[in-house]
Amino acid sequence: MMATREARLPDSRLLACALVLTCAVAGLRGASLQSTDKRQERLQEAVARVYDTSVLHRIDIVIAPDDARTILNRTSERVRCTFTFDGVVLKDVGIRQAGGTFNRFVSIDQKPTLSVKFDDFVNGLELHGLEKMVLKDGRQDSGFVGEHLTYEVYRRAGIAAPMTAHAHVTINGTDSGIYVMREPINRDFLTWKPFPVTAMASPSTSTTRTSTHTRKTAA
């Protein structure tokens, strides 16, 4: 009988063990939530900066001749390029033609739609914190505003939708004209998407991503 009692932990010790375990789990959850909040804030600022609709962005893309011929093929594999965004130069960026079955693939001098992945060849390479971008040629949206306004309506209705902006693009020195920059549906989008108001909202609206970024930059 004595041995049995000694083998049992007193109730107070059991409660103490449970309390320590609970605190440890809560601490881990708290750290995880804090990390997620910081990532959401960082991505929100990055999206506001890259997809700023108050300016016409400038993008210059340089692809080696052999690689430029390679991306004529319908493939998920990317080739290397040098990607310059508003003066920020990124080397060894992954690029390929984008589009589904109904999007024709063209040579680079005929204004292709492009999928750009900044960390495809260099792990951790990002554009202001973003991993990827889609450049739409406008063949199915000749006014370059249809997709942009559609997503804006979604966001104002409280539905998450990709951010868009416009850029003047050159490819290997050839002026390819205006492109629609579109945010891809990827990990970054799924991390920060619960922000329904966009850069087109009133400057007095404190929840807009662009106005928030502008205030922080001005400060």
C-alpha cells in the first residue's frame, strides 16, 4: 500500500505539470501568431509599394538570346533574366511565358505575357519582399483596365482579389509598351489577403495599403 502511494504523484504536482505544459503551448502559439503578424505587415507594405497605382512603373527585362528562344515553348520551366523594376536591379530572376491553353505563345519582340519568379534560381531573392509577379500583355483587355477594375470591385465588396498596377516594359531593349502587373495567387497572397480596401480608395481611408505605405515613407 505504501509503495502504491509513493508511486503516485500528488495532485499539486500534477497540476503544476499541466500548468507548465499549458504555458509552453501558449508561448509557442503566441510566438507563431506574432511571426505571422509581422509577415502580414511586411507583405502588406511590399504589395502597396510594388502595386502602387499612383505611378506608371518601369520594368526592363534582359534575356540571353538562347534563353529567349527557349521561352517560346509552352513549358513550366523558367530561364534566367535580369529584371529591373523602377531602378532596382535583380539578376538571375526566373521568367517564362504565361497563359493557359487559349493564350498564344509569341516571340519576345511580340509582347508576350510573362510569369516572373524572383527566387526561382536564387533562394531568398525578392522584389521588395515579393516572390513573384505576372505581366499581362493586354491582348484580351485592350484598354488595360478591365481586369484592374474588376478586381477593384471585388475588393470593395469585401472579396479578396489580386492587386494590379501598370508598367512600361522593355524586353532586350525593345519597347513592349504598357503591361498590366498582376499579383499572383500564391503563398504571399494567401498570407495577407484579408485586407479588402485598395490603393484606389480615398487617401483619408487609413486602412488603404497605398496610403498607409505613403505615410510611413513620408515619415
